Amino acid sequence: MTQALPPHSAYEALDAWIDAHFDEEVRYLQALVQVPTDTPPGNNAPHAERTAQLLSAFGYQAEAHPVPADEVHAYGLQSLTNLIVRRRYSEGGRTVALNAHGDVVPPGEGWSHDPYGGEVVDGKLYGRASAVSKSDFATYTFALRALDDLVARSLAEPKGGIELHFTYDEEFGGELGPGWLLRQGLTKPDLLIAAGFSHEVVTAHNGCLQMEVTVHGEMAHAAIPHTGIDALQGAVRILHALYEQNTLYQQVTSKVPGITHPYLNVGRIEGGTNTNVVPGKVVLKLDRRMIPEEDPVAVEAEIRRVIEIAADSFPGIRVEIKRLLLAHSLQPLPGNAPLVAALQKHGEAIFGEPLPTRGTPLYTDVRLYCAQGIPAVIYGAGPRTVLESNAKRADEHLVLDDLRKATKVVARSLLDLLS
């Protein structure tokens, strides 16, 4: 009977399997990119079905967990099915979960490659979600397959188990993705690795508050504007007050490396009925990023106060303020040390340079796991920065060498974590 390999030899065997199957991993990622998951509108059940089919071809039975339609529609989405793959090696030991999200913002304009083509050019795979974060469907699936190959050949004896969590609600806050799986009691892993980039281990991230502000005035004919109340002019007064806050936010600095200061963005404005009509209603949607040191309750109260003071300064308008999303920041749990140690050890071995731990100004689904007491980090395939990947911009892409190396780092780390 073949005996388990010593660690160094086991790492080399994992690397060799990943190299030998890398073309297959790329084809898997291409197939995932080729099924759109634009959110909105959020019709993402078809992608989960396709993913389950692909996983089945590898010998994995993906549990399909559809979120009830009424919950999905109330959230502003069309369909949503989350997937869990469970691989149990022994009754004892840890359960390590790997989470990546398949939903993504629509591609927008300006692409020079088909956003759903998965085209490979000069060592880069192009397509919407190729970097964030369908890439880590591939990273995590093939890291698991590499480990399973060692087990099948009796070259490794991992303890515990691995779960793949493929979810579809990150763009809307994760409450119907990981949040729903956790609330339903469908999973409770001991540790979590979630989709990220290859050159750093992220242990903290910003929080996010999103709000909708509806400014009500009174419509009137543009020839007699004094008979109405211009909601757009009132909205401009509010916008000016909100953007003035960014001057104050720049005076606040986070102590977390990789995170700078709070900031506010108004990402969408809708209103008016026609060119010759005084606008009677304008809707603003704002996004306030919160550094880990901030109190979300105090942040929301302050924004509401700023809006109300600005509205009071423009006679006749009325405002409604609605919270759309409150995503808490991620702060590292003490139990994440084994994750950080394994990823840093193998990251340096594979990439030839140390992997720093740092924070990110993004907000992610990871906070939902940590809120349940599950230590987590963010690590996966991708460049050093979001900007380099063109995530949420035209020509989003993934450098395939990052995919190959990140898969090796994750596979090696799983072996350590389950030893």
C-alpha cells in the first residue's frame, strides 16, 4: 500500500497535477464566463445549473439550494440558486470552506473582446467576471481536485473536509448568498477562504452603507417655473452638502494597511419627466464606504443629518431617505492565524516573494461568515490591484499565470490545514 508523501513531496505532487490539468482548468473558467450573470437583473440560476453540470463531470455532486422566489424578487433579483460541494475525508479535523461569487455587474461599453467569450490572448483570459470572481470557481475547484488526486493515490491522508460555496448575491450584499446559507443552517465551517487576488492575503475590509434619497418638489411648465418647486435644484443642494463630507473624510485615516479613509459616492441620479417640465421628483443613490474603525450606526445618522439640513435650506422640497444596504466592515478574528500562515508560506514559495497581509477598500461576503464567528481571509486568483484586473470596467481579464500559481497556493494550503 502506498504511504502518504512527506510534505515537500506532497506539495510537488500537487503542483505537478495542477500543471498537467491547467488547460482543463482554463476551459472550465471559459465555460463559466460564457454564461452571463449580470446583476442586475440577477437571473443567476442558469449559471448555477451550468456550474453543477461542470462539477458533475469532475465527479462532484453539487447541492443546489434555490432561494425562494418571493425573497429573490423582493430583493430586486430574478432567480438565485446557491451551490455547496462537500468533500469529507474523515470525521475529525477541520472543515475549510472556499467561497466565490458568480454574480457580477453588467459589462457596460468599451469592450475590445467579447465580455462573454472567455477569449485567451497573450496569456490573459478576457470576460466579465474572469477576475472577479468566477476565476476562483476555477482556483478552488482545481485545488480540491489536486488534493483528491493525492488521496485517490493514497499519497495524502487529510483530516476533516472541504466545502465549496458558489453563491450569487455579492453585488447586492450577500444576504441571499452566504448570508442565506448560514441562516438556513446549511453550513458552519471552521475556517473560510474567499475569492481574492494572488499577491496578498486580505484580512480586513471596509464596510458599505448604500442609501436612496428621494427629493420631492412640484412639477410645473418650464415657461412658468415659479409655479413649481424644482426637485433637481433641491437635489443639487443636497449633493453639494454630501460631497463636502469627503473633505472631512480625508482627514480620517485608517490604521489598517491598504485602507485609507472613508469616502462617499453618488452613483446614480434619476428624475424629471421632460425637457420643458420643472422636475417634481429626483432620486439619488449614494454609497458610503466605512473604514473598520467607524461605527455604522453613527455614520448613517450623520448622513441623514447632513441630508435633512441641506433639504431644510431649500424651501418647499420634501425628502425620503431609505437604507438599501448596510455591510459591516471585516476585522480579523484571532482564529485566522492558520489560514494566514499557510497562504503566506506557500505564496512565497510559489511566487518567490512574501505575501503581505493587508486590508482592502472593497466590501465582501466574508463579513457574513465572520459575523458567525468563522475566521476567514481573502485569497485567490488575480493581479495586485482591482484596477489592474479591469474589474467592473471594459476588458476585465485574468492573467493565467496568476490562476495557475494561486491554484497551487490554495491546494498546498488545504493540505496543511487538513493535516
